[in-house]
Amino acid sequence: MGRAFEFRKERKMKRWAGMAKTFTRIGREIALAVKSGGENPDYNPRLRIAVNNAKAANMPKTNVENAIKKASSKDAENFQEVIYEGYAAHGIAVLVETATDNPTRTVANVRMYFDRCKGALGTSDSVKFMFNRKSIFKVKAAGHNWEELELELIDAGLEEMKPEEDEVVLYADFKDFGTMQKALEDLKIEPTSAQVEWLPTTIKKLNDDEVDQVIKLIDRLEEDDDVLNVFHTMDMSE
């Protein structure tokens, strides 16, 4: 089993291990969502994503409600969404989604991580063209006729459907997140997760030593409180 595949499993566990840090990130996701689309999840697809993430992380309902209330108040922190782009070692493209109240601090930290891990922070749109932004829903496979559901969900923007262990992964354009979520709700299907992600259009295979060098950068980035998500073009398969 390759190092990249092992890292993929480790990262899923690690992502939810630091509960306090996870709640901080979700709180910032909620703040950005409320700022961009209001405090009502019924009319704000982005806020629904953040609330779903909170549920998946076992964030208490009162914490979620307080985060929405705080983000709606006059004293709300002014978080900005900033995406940084660059290259890790061995030509791996990296996208870093952040939520920050101090972009000067954040860009300095991100640049430092790239530099110390033999990468290079790039300019806006320097690597974004290597990714497509997609809505991704994971649904339990059991109990559904997926041939029939596929036809119904195509009208809601479904582009692709893939089986994954005991789940089915549904892909749509990021702009169709709200439409897809509403369609699943109408069908009384509750996703186990719902995300908007940057998916690489091409991936690059590395040997185990090279993978470790890239992982070092990803770990450094993900440990930063201002960083929400990190996406890259490294092949994560076996």
C-alpha cells in the first residue's frame, strides 16, 4: 500500500481529531456563509454546507446556533475568504482555502510553509486552472434504487455518480449545490457529508519519499487556524 494512500486515511482521521481546531474552522465557515448569504440556512446553500459539516463533526447544536448569531451581529469578526495558490515540491499544485481577519498575517504564514517545505507560493490563478470546483455529496448506498435516482438527480445537476465502499458519491457543479441538496431533501435522502471541493483535473504520481515531502507541507498548512481546506494534484491512490 503506497504512502499517499496511507496518508489519505490518516488525514481523514486527523481532520476530526483536533476537536477545538475543527470547531474553530467550522465557526469561520459559518461566519463566511452568513456574511455572503444571510443567516437562514433554508435560503443560504453555503450555510447549509457549514451546518452539515458541524453535524458531521459532532459540534453541539447550541454552538452552531451561537456561531450563526455571532456572525449576524454588529460585532461580528470581519473574516475574509482568501485562496492561496502555489507549488509543493516535485511540481505538485496546491490550493489553500483560508478564512482570515488578518490577510497580512495569513499570507506571511502560508508563504513560510511553502518556503520551508521546498515549495513556492504563486500568484492568483497560477494553479487554479488545474482544478474544477464541484459539489460533492456522499450518501449511504443501501436502501436506494440508484438507477432510478440517477435519472431524477440529473435534472438537479448531477454530473457523475461513483460507488465508494458502502456509500455512493454524487458530483455536481459547485453552483448546483443548493439544487442538489433540495432534490435529495425532497427524496428524503440525508447525505452523510456535503462539501464543495476543488478537484484536480490531472494528478501526478510520486514515490514514497517524494510523497512525504509534500505531506509535510500539507500538514503545516492544515495546522494553521486560518486554513480551512487544502487541495492538491498529488495522486492519492494505492
